[in-house]
Amino acid sequence: MWRYRPGGRDLPAVVPEGLDPAGEHPSAGGVPLPAADWRGAGFDAAGWAAGRAPLGRSRDAARQRGIATGLPAAPSPAYYFRHAFELREAPREGQEWTLHAAYEDGIAVYLNGVEIARDSIREGLIDDRTLGMPHPGGIFESFPLEGYRDLLVQGTNTLAAEVHGSHPDTPELWFDLSLTVRERPAAEGGAP
């Protein structure tokens, strides 16, 4: 289940102090966003709608049947998503974490308030009016999270994502995302 809502100017989004808003991935770098930011780990999205993935909309009847939760058109080309999950134990050496995302069109993903993935959308600061670049929905892309494992904590973790259509009035939007872990065999440097 994902919490979701259309993008809007009413949602707080900040750039952490010391990071360049014109640079590549301004929220990346290990500086978590504050709880007041919609992408931050502590943000309260209880008032957002909830639905099962895949979420989206399509003019194509066959693709529309594959969508579990329909997303109505909105004034913004963006939709925002949040999902909290629990880890019973802290991540450890020898584990390979991978983010798998299907999206149409552009996407940025945050783990516990830190940007961990971005594709088919411009570099630098993005907001609810930013357009994505064309990217087919329903096809999963993988993003290895090597270097981001330390963001995961024992207990509650939060994934936040924003998907941006390539046109302000796009009739197509798609979002589905999962996080997987694999124990690396000892021959590959994993724990024996």
C-alpha cells in the first residue's frame, strides 16, 4: 500500500542547508530532509489517499486493466508517493539492496529523506511543475543501492517517490516500486 497525492505548491519541500539547489541531485549526499518536508522520514502523510501498486492511468484499455489504483488527472504533472516499512534487524555487510521501479515518465526516489535514485527527469532542483522525459511505464528498472545501505535502519524506514509526466496534461502515468535484498555468496565477499 502506498500513500499518494498529486503534486502541489502546498506541500513543504526544502533543500538542506549547504547543498546547491542548481547542482546535480540537490537532496543527495547523506543529509536527510527535515520531517516537515514531504520527502522526509518523519512527514505525516496520514491525510493522503492510499492504494495498491501499480498506481496510474492510461488511455490504453489493456494497460489500464493492469493498474490496481487509478490516479485522476490533476493540475500538476507530478504525483507524490510514500510508503513506510519495518526492518526487524539492521542491514549488514554482505547484503545487496536493490530498488526496482516501474514509472512513466520521470522519477526521483528518497529513502529516509535522502535521494537515492533519479531517472528521466532533469538534474538539479525539481518541483511539482517539473516535467519528466518520456519513459515507458510498466517496465521495471533496477537501481543498486550500494553506498546507501547505511540509510536503512532497524525499525521504521520510509520510501518517498515523485513521478512526473512528460506533458502538463499527460493522460499516461505509472508507478510501482519495490526494494529487495540479496545475501551475497561468500565467494563474492558476503558473510560466510
